[in-house]
Amino acid sequence: MDTKTCLECDTPIQGRADKKFCSDYCRNAYNNKQNKDSKNLIRNINNRLRKNYRVLNSYKLTDGKTKTTKTKLTNSGFDFEYITNTYTTKKGTTYFFIYDLGYLPLDNDFYMIVKRE
């Protein structure tokens, strides 16, 4: 009979015939190594989106909106390259959203921050 070994640590495996790992620890360690590159990319993007959301959420909204400047947003760490979606009105105005909070570029480097209801 052929003895199977753990894909992560090469110790002999006992149990089911289709078992690939000796423990949950080895299974998780193996899968984490396999997905390391893609997980780093996704983690970095999610961190930027989370930061952008926190910056927008720090503004007190009156009737679901408020105004600020590009400088204030940038100084707070906001990165305009990371958004989750856009919304274009019938008039052609484009809002940029991070989940349910968004912004609309206005004249003279002003931005209107809005909350989608």
C-alpha cells in the first residue's frame, strides 16, 4: 500500500483515502502560500478603499451632503484612484463612489461629498 504524505510538511497521512493534509494548520499554510501574490494585491486594494471610506465618512453630512476641497481630502490620505463604482446622472454628471459614500468634483478644486440612500 502506498503511504500518502502531507502536501505541506511531508508527514505520513492517516485517515481517508483522499486526504491531502495532516492537519488544518498544514492545509491553511499550504493554501496561504499558493494564494500569497493575489492576496497581497487584494489586501492592498481593500486597505486603500477602507482608508478612502474612512476619510469620506469623517465629514459631517447635512441633508446627505457637504463640500470640501481637494487639498483637505488629499491631506487626509484620500486616494482618488481607488473607487468602487461610478454613477452618471441623466444630465451627464458623474459621481464617484466608495461603497455608499461618494464625491462629485466641482469647480475650483471643490468636491461635494454625498451619501447614497
